Amino acid sequence: MIRVGVNGYGTIGKRVADAIRAQPDMKLTGVAKTRPNYEAEAAVRKGYPLYAAIPERSDQFTDAGIDLAGEVEDLIIASDVIVDATPSGVGEANCELYETYDTPAILQGGESADAVDTSFVARANYDKAEGADIVRVVSCNTTGLSRLLAPLQEEYGVEKARVTLIRRGGDPGQVDRGPINDILPDPVTVPSHHGPDVKTIYPDVDIDTVGVKVPATLMHLHSVNVTLASQPTVAEVRQLLSDESRLFLVPEVAGIDGTGKLKEFAMDTGRPRGDLWENCIWDESIAVEGNDLYLFQSIHQEADVVPENIDAIRALTGRETQEDSMAITDDRLGVGLESLFDGPRRRVVPHSADD
Ligand SMILES: NC(=O)C1=CN([C@@H]2O[C@H](COP(=O)(O)OP(=O)(O)OC[C@H]3O[C@@H](n4cnc5c(N)ncnc54)[C@H](OP(=O)(O)O)[C@@H]3O)[C@@H](O)[C@H]2O)C=CC1
Ligand SMILES: O=C(OP(=O)(O)O)[C@H](O)COP(=O)(O)O
């Protein structure tokens, strides 16, 4: 069993902790938090050993009636791998601690690519993580773009990608973010940072991106144009993309016209927190003009990086091949939604820990 600790139990950390628990080859050693808030309460209820991320605040937990398993250093010592899901910039600062205890760590997309041995997207560059000390699972948008480019690059070749990212202003729980009533070029500079971030995964791909922030919280939306090195038909592109477990082609028959219904659909299927781990590509949007491919895809920013963290754990430890790890992760989480409409119905929610 791979012993995995989660340092930073927030939007991403709590989802990754649940995903670790669903894996047959992983044991969650515990989670580290800075305060005994509602998320700490939920962790205790789930039976996750709780560690004090900031030792000086341990008394806050005791005062709140929460028994700590120790301090964050104890969690690091007890783990083979640490998933760091602390706020942007904190992960990089924590690396010294991980190195002190010679414990490999997985950082998140808010950290700098320069701070890690490699950036990571399972479908794109799984093998690069083997033996690394510090790996970065790239941000939700970069994950979504890299997952889409992978089969296109392999099958047709990508001459140039141009993407407009319509970015949600903040997550539902982030009440200090916006805009509330505006549409902002964000970043106003062109190209945005997303293209260079994709190049940390695919250095040779020519990609330009621009970003916009809107008053939404549920998901991001990408307007994608990829100039291919050949001229497939729409049917060929559709087949290629639908063969990817982490690309969900939203069928016309579903009547899903936006991110609101996508999330409602996810909740209706019983997905924990209404999470969508897959890129959600509108099937009707797939168009080919000569060798130019166009499509819309939505990215659930809180969720799509979760299976990537699980695969990064295995990739780091060299325990499984890319294909086997992704298959285990997808099966244990229930990744893959196509069959809900055109194939045999199957489970699309995580196994429980004792399955
Ligand atoms: N949310 C998103 O859409 C996405 C975020 N990411 C990236 O994931 C990372 C985490 O983001 P997200 O989960 O949204 O952030 P959150 O703020 O939701 O969660 C981070 C958690 O870390 C805890 N924390 C704060 N300081 C420390 C510390 N010093 N040590 C340990 N824990 C600490 C906080 O919990 P508490 O203080 O309660 O203990 C907080 O809940 C960032 O790099 C972000 O860029 C990547 C993809 C998508
Ligand atoms: O959208 C994201 O980052 P990105 O737009 O910089 O790729 C991630 O979801 C993190 O989002 P945030 O940095 O707006 O919280």
C-alpha cells in the first residue's frame, strides 16, 4: 500500500483525500489543517486522522474537542507521498519540509513550474514523474487543455491551438471573489499564462490562449480551435475523443445546454459534491473546417485535477504503468459518463473504502 498524506484540506485537498480512500493500493495516513473549521469536522467524521498544519494552533483543535493525531511533520514521516493542496505559494514554501524528511510531494497548479521536478498530466506525460521528488499537477484549465491535445497530437498532429478561456470568477465557496456584474479580460494581456502552462506539459505544442473572467462559479468554458496537420472528418474526431475516458462528449439528447445543467446532471448521477472529473465537450459543438477543429468544452475546476493527483502518486512511485494507473483510478472513482446515454449503465461514483 502507498501511504499518502494530504497537507491542505480544502477544495482540492478534501476531494483528493476521498479519492485516495477509494484506491485499492493506497492508504490515507491523514490530513493536515490549520484550523478546526467545518472541513475539519467532516474529516473527523470520515475517520481521517487530523494533523496540525501549524503546530502553534494545535490548542484550537483541542479547544474544539478535536483530538489531533499529531503535527504536520508527523504526517510527513508517516507517509510515502504527500499531496500538498495548500493555497497557491504555500506548497512551494513547504517543499523544504518535504525534502528534510525525504518524502516526495505532489503540488498543485497554483505553484510555479520552476519549483518542481516536473509538471504532470497523466494522459500526456505520466512517465516523466517516475522517481521525481516534487511533481506539480497543473491547474484545472491546463489539465483540461492537455487532455484534449493529447489524442489530437498523437492521431493528427497539432500545428497550432488557439483557446479562449471563459473562466469562472471563483469557486462557489469563495465569497471574496468576482466579478459580480462584469465581464473582464483576465488577464488583460495577451496571450494569457495558460498557453505557457500547457507548454510545461507539451513543450513543442504551438498554443496561444486568452482569458476572460465572468460572474460564474460552477465551471470554466473553453472555446477551442486547433489547426491539425491533417483533415479528419467530424465523425473521426468524435470517435477519437470519445475513446478517451476523461473526455465526456455531452450528447445532444441529454438536453444539457450549459454548466448549470452539467452540474445538475452530475448531482443527479450521485457524483460526490456533484463533481465532474472529465472534460465536458459539447458533442454538437465539434466542427471541422478543412484542417481546423472547433469545439466547446467545460472544465469543473474543483474536480478535474483529482484523478490526476491519484495517478501522480502512482507515477511518482513507479508502481503502475500510465495505462494501468489511469484504468484503476477511473474504475475506482467511476470516471467516464458516456455509457449513461448509449451503453450499458455502469457505476459512475467512487467505490467505498471497504469495497
Ligand atoms: N479551486 C480550484 O479551482 C483549483 C485550485 N487548484 C490549486 O490547488 C491548490 C489549492 O487550492 P484550493 O483547494 O482551491 O484552496 P483552498 O483555499 O480551498 O484550500 C487550501 C486549504 O489549505 C489550508 N491551508 C492554508 N494554509 C495552510 C498551511 N500553511 N498548511 C496546510 N494547510 C493550509 C486551508 O485550510 P485550513 O486553513 O482550513 O486548514 C485551505 O482550506 C492551489 O495551488 C490552487 O491553485 C488547482 C485546480 C483548481
Ligand atoms: O482556473 C484556475 O487557474 P487558471 O485559470 O490560472 O488555470 C484554477 O481553477 C485555479 O483557479 P483560481 O486561481 O482562479 O482559483
